[in-house]
Amino acid sequence: MAQTPDEPLTLTVHSLPRLDRASADAVASTRAGRWKMLGLMLVCAAPVIASYFTYYVIRPEGRRNYGELIDPQRPLPTWTGIDAQGRAVPLSALKDQWLLISVADSACSDACQQHLYLQRQLRETLGREKERLDWVWLRTGETALSEPLKQATAAAQVLHVDAQALAAWLQPAPGRKIEDHLYVVDPLGNWMMRFPANIDPKQAKRDLDRLLRASAFWDKEGRVK
């Protein structure tokens, strides 16, 4: 049987089909939808990213921190306090600002008054950044606030709280009382630092400056409405 001679192999190149208008619009819509989804995921993840930034970027400087970093951090509790006007205020409402907190009986001893004065002074020394930090006094006991104390703390967040509930959240250093310290809460609502008893104002201010500077790109003054 005669064999067919080998024929040269030929390749035919066909052009890709062109997308019609509807197909092109569908591709563009799909791409835009993916970008929107990615943007939404980033927005939802922003608080988590901010939390990790605050803790893991600032934390490596811990050797130079004056205040003691709290590990693990403790979120603001769900219970409420009573403000100077007798209104119930959830502690969670204090979020979205840095908080500098003192704790003392409502009778407010000399040590309590010194802490309140120091809180006000530390906040004032922050200059333009002071609006990012709230001065907070969590007061316990049943003594009514004196008029001079009301006037002296008019710029503060003053909340009457239950002492036992408070002790389940904030804790002093070993051998100290809860009233001996000032406490720092970040804008995400996490207690993250405790200043030593017999606080050194200069070193405390240095820590506050660092915290505000390190969080400046994501934390702005004021609370989310």
C-alpha cells in the first residue's frame, strides 16, 4: 500500500474573540466589586489592625516605658457609672479617646486631690494633643461630692462606680492599693498601662507623648458619633 508522504505541520493562529460592550462592562463591574469588597474588609479590620499596632509596635519600646504595660490588655467593662448629673453612663461610652484614669473614694483625700491635679496638669502639657486624652475620675463610696470638688473636676469625666466591680477590672501592683496608681486606656477601650505609685510626672508625660505620637495616624480627637 502506498504511503502518504509526510506533510509539513502548519499552525494557524486565530485572534482572540473580542469582548462585546456588555462583556466588557461585566468585567469592569466584577473588578470594581472586588475592590469595594477589599475596601470593606479593610474598614472592618481597621480596629483590629489599630489594636495590634498599639500593642505590638509600641510594646517593643517597653524597656524604655515608665508605665507598666498590661498583658493581656483588659477591655472596658459593660457595667455603668453615674455622672455628676445623676445620669447612667456605660463605661464603654468612654471609648474612642485615650483615657487617663484615677480611682478614689468620693471623700477625696489629699492623695486623691494630688492625683486629680496631676491628671489635669499632664493633660494640659500635651498641648494640641490634649483633646485626644480624657481625664477620668472613677469615684467610689457614698460621700456626696463637695462643691469645690465639682468645680475642680468640671473638665473631667467623673463617674460614680461600684468598688467591687471596678476591682474586677483595674488592678494595682502587688502590695499596692487600686487608688495608688494612674491607669491608661487606649481608644479601643483596652486598659493597657499602669503608672507606678508615687508617680514621676515627667516620665509619665514622656510615655503619654509616645503613645499619642505612635497612634497619631489612626487615632483622631473626639468620639465616633
